Amino acid sequence: MTHIAGLRHRAHEDEPGDAEPRRPRRLTSGLSVRAKAVLAAAGTVAFAIALCMLALVLALQHNLRASADVDADKAAAAIKGQLGRTRVLPQRALVVAPGAVTIKDASGRTVTPLAPTDAGTRKSVEAVRLPAEPVEAGQSYSVTVSPSTTSLDSATGLLLRQAAPAAAGLVLFVAGLTWLLVGRALRPVAAMRQEFTEITERDLHRRVPVPRARDEIHRLARTMNATLDRLHRAMTRQRQFVADASHELRSPITAVRAQLELVLARPSRTDWPAAVHKALRDTDRLQAVASDLLLLARLDAQEAPPRSAVDLGALAAEEVRRHPDAVTMDQPTPAGDHLTKSGGHHTKAGDHLTKAGGQEAAVVTGSRVQLSRLLTNLADNARRHTRTTVSITVATRGGMVELAVDDDGPGIPESDRERVFERFTRLDDARARQDGGTGLGLAIANDIAHAHGGTLTVLTSPRGGARLLLRLPRAA
């Protein structure tokens, strides 16, 4: 029964309605760019030559037919005059004309032995009245002269016989020239492809050759090299990150191992509670680094954060309640400056304060856990460097929500304001690990801000220290 069910399941999967229809394969899908260019050029030239030949043949036939018609008209007029002057009409009228001549009387009887031609090409002189002494007085005659097509057929055949080889030679010449020119134009592409296939993760410093000509291939080579530059920088950062992470993880592990070896070496003289507390501190640091690394890995994977309404004012109030002696929440005044400026904790007129009570909520869309982690990292960083307290200000302006964290510490020099967001970065006055944290706090905060469509910048605080300003899109 299981086997039959499996067969039925596979049969159901193979139904034509469930499978995606296959697209028809084009005739030129397996050809190279060079061959396609040759076919296109040769086909275009052949089509143009065919049109020109057709137009030339039609024009030649029209002119030759018009000339034959004129000759036939002249011959008919000459025969008319001859019939008018002839006193006795012979039984066989021998008349020199461009084509067949037919003379009929009024009853339609042919009076000449010449056979008539196609009626559509005849030129007739109807009701020709003969002079006073005709063969049969008072009788009317009809003269028909068929235009000659001999010159028309000869000229058309001669034109086609002479033009066809020349046209074929021209098409072959264009195809060969296109093959050479396209091959020469694609030669840099072959060199770029050869170089690109030899580049591996160990030699990302190599670059594809850039041709001198300022054309599309030149721009393609520059784009490929720019991509390789970004990949090289990303790989360099990744390797540096792995090296720094290994160092950060090795330090607490080494410390714990040293403490345990020391304790085992002198168990009777060891203060066991103190040794355990030291080991726990190092374990906590190891756990913090591992947690930060896992969060950075998720952020690097660009996983979309859970989407829900988050009130930044409420998060700031929770951070203040966790550290009531070190963190305060300030209120922007309507007459002040905007938070993006370094003039103070104020906004322009029309901005609204987000309070813990929530009169005007500064709500954004995102992950509450990640945004709470972002605010905690900013507050912890400010608390490590402030002299007195840290102040948090939340305001809304237009379609953006702004959160500023200020301290009155030494501040961050302008030359280091971009570098502080790099991973495992500690400034010179914060090299000590017991004061500088893991070196991942601001990097994580910056990545979370970008994942939520916002920005995180460093400014000068009006209190004299640093201001970390977060700007996120306001929830609709």
C-alpha cells in the first residue's frame, strides 16, 4: 500500500498542469555573441541588398515597358498611315514592327496572317477609316501592335546574373569583417574572463585588466574591479573580525584557565569564594562576547527584524528606571534647536516630546528586543565615559523619530566618529577591557539602526561630551 501511494504521489507531481511550462528554445541560444553579431550583420546586409535589387528590377521593368509601349504606339500609327495610302491591300501584309501586328476588319476577321498576342499588352488604333481608294471602300480596320518584351527579359536576366554574385560577395565580406571586428572588440572580455576565473578568496588583491578604450567594456572592467575592491575590503574586515573575536574569546578563557591552575596548584591556600567570583566575572565576559558575536552574525545575515509598533519613549523610560542614578530623561523645548544640531536638548517649534506617560508617542516599526538592545548599548557606552549623569531625549519631527543620548565626558574626536562604529574598536583612553566593554556595543547599535532603515551618528553634546543621535522612520 505504501508503494502504491508513493506511485500515485509521483504521478500527481508529474501532471502537466503542475509542472512549469518549458519555454521554447531559441535558434540562436547556443551561439556566441560573435556568431550572433555576424548573423545579424550579414542578414541585415542581405535584406538591404534584396530590397535594392527588387526596387532596381521593378524600376527597370517599368522603364522598359514604357519604352516598348511608346514603340508600339509609333508602329501602330505607321501602319495606319500605310493602310491609308495603300490602294490595293495584299493578302499578306508584311510590316516591320517591334512586336506582333494584327489587322482586323469591322467584322473581326484577321486580314494578316500574324497571330495576336496577349490582349492586356496590345496597343490598338480603333476605327481607322481608310482613304478614298481602299481595298473595300467604306470598310473600317483595327490595327493592334503587341509591345516587344525581348529587351525587358534580356535586361532583367542580365541584371540578376551580374548582381547576384556581387551581392553574395558583399554579404560574405561584411560577415568576415564583422567576425574580425567583433573578435577584436571582445578580446578584452576574454582576458577579463581568464583573469576573473583565476581569482580566489586567497588572492582578492588581483584585478581584471581595464582596456584603454572608453567604451562599455571599459566600464564593465571598472565595475568588476570596484566589486572586487568591495569584496576584498569585506573579506579583510571579516578576517580582522575573526582575529579580534578569537583574541577577545581567548583572553577570558586564558584568565579562567590560569585561575583554575593556580587554585589547583595551591588548594589549601586558595580563597575559594574569591576565585569563583573571578572565574564568574571572566565567564560573564566570555558570555557577553559570544552573545554579541551571535547577534552580529544574525545582523550580517540581513534577517528582517520582526515588525511591530515600538514606542522609543517607553524604551527610554525603562532604561531610566533601570539606572535611576546615572540616566535621566530630558525634555526638548519648543523654542530650541533641532536634535541633529549640537545646540542642546531641544527641538524647533512643532516638535513633540515623547514622555513616559505618552502624550505624543514616538512610535517606530521594528523589533522591540533589538531596539531595546540598541538603546542599552548607547546608554552603557555613555555611562562608561560620563562624569556625572547621562541624559536621553526623544522627539518626533515630521516623519522621523530622534533619540539622543548625551554625556559630559571627554567626547569623541571628529577623526574617530566613523571608526567607533567598527567592530572591536576602542579609543586610546578606553583600551582597558574592564572599562571599554567588548568593543562591539556601538557596532551592534549601528547595525540595528541600519536594519530598521535609520541612522546613528556621533555629534558634540551641549554638555561637552558626546551625543549619539538615532534617527528612525516614524510608524505610519
